[in-house]
Amino acid sequence: MAKAEKAIQVQMTNTEPVCFDKSETVEALAKDLIRKYHPELANLEIVYLWKNKLMVKGGKEVIAQITKASALIKSLTHYDVIVIVSYPAFNQLTDKQQRACIDHELSHVLIEEDIAGNPKIQIVAHDVEEFGSVIERHGLYMSDLVMLGRVVQSVLIREKNGAKKVIKLRPMEDPVDRAIEEHELADESILD
């Protein structure tokens, strides 16, 4: 653990001001993930920061967040992207959960080219956003939910069989229709 990371660990109290410090730990983890899963991000200048306090958004604890550096920040620091990690929350995770958390944040970054061919960085939303209770009531009613269901099923099968290989899913012709066929819809169905 870096000296600055140890300092954050010792200093955390509720009365303490919010502090940020570079995280060599998260940077090393992210570099490995970029090499394996996000090679398109290899040329970006990304800074990984510990935040000494818990982060909350919409009433839920947030372990990490990613943001594109504003033009001002970029001109002052040369960073393209900033990853902020809650030190107290992150250190409660297992190694596997920490890897997944940072992989998740890196998955938000999309690089496209503008008209002149220059790289344009975008922060993209999640593939799926839904409430568990809505899925319980209505099933996999949208194509993004069907795809998530297929991915989850694939992961469960893989874990059950002890497989190390990721199973590639083939796209379905009409995932919404298939999902509707496979689920019994109540009289209060969203399709009525």
C-alpha cells in the first residue's frame, strides 16, 4: 500500500474534510483490466483517486464513479478521465469484487472519432437499468433485459460447471417476442 493510501486509512473520521489522493492500487488493477478487456483505453490519460469518505447517489452507496475531465481540468492536468473510488467502501470488497467494480467503471468509457478523425471520449450509461420488482412482475419485457437474462444464465451455467471460458451469446432474431412467449403474462400485463 502506498504511503498516501496509508495516510487516508489513518485519517478517516466523520468530521474530516473530503480528501482525494492518487491510488496506485486502483491504477495497477485498472491497467491490467485495460490490457485484457479495454485495449481501446490504453492511450487515455486516466487518474485514479481515493476519496476518504463514502459516496451516496440516489440514496444508495456508490463505490466508484467515473467522469470525463472537463476542458478546464484537462488543460490543467492533462487527464482525459477521472475515476474516483471510495476508500472505505472499496476496501470492504473482495479482490474479485474490486476487479469487477473497476471493470464496470472502465466499461462506461466509449471512444469515437469526430468528423476530423480525432478521438472523442464519451461516458455511456449502463446497458440495463431496471428495478428487480418490475422484472419479477413483468418478466424480461425489453430486449436489453432479455440479453441481461441470457448473460446471467450463461454465467450461472459456467460457474456451476466450473468453466473458465466465457460463453459468447448469439443474438436472437426477436428477443422481446421470445421473452413474451416464454413468460406467462398476468392480466395486468404491460402489453394490454
